Amino acid sequence: MNLIEMAREFAREKHALQKRNYTGEPYFVHLEEVAGIVERTGLSENRDRRGMAA
């Protein structure tokens, strides 16, 4: 399992019961959308870490 998949699973577990205030949509949906953006941009685990440290 890569870092993005591990982050998705972690977020899914930690935010499972949360809902968005105005829409009532599960909070995890937003986190999943962000993970999808990261994947589509082709960022690697190493590149992500370097970018965060900069």
C-alpha cells in the first residue's frame, strides 16, 4: 500500500462519523477528492515530502 492509499484509509477511519455542516455529506468525500487530485497530478511520495519541507 503506498502513502496516498494509507492516508486515504487513515482519513476514512478517523472521519467516518463526521458530516459536512451545510450539505450533510460525509466529510470523507472531501478528503477523497483531495487524494484524487494528488494522484492525478502525478505527485510521488518523495516529491510530496520535499514540497512540504520547502
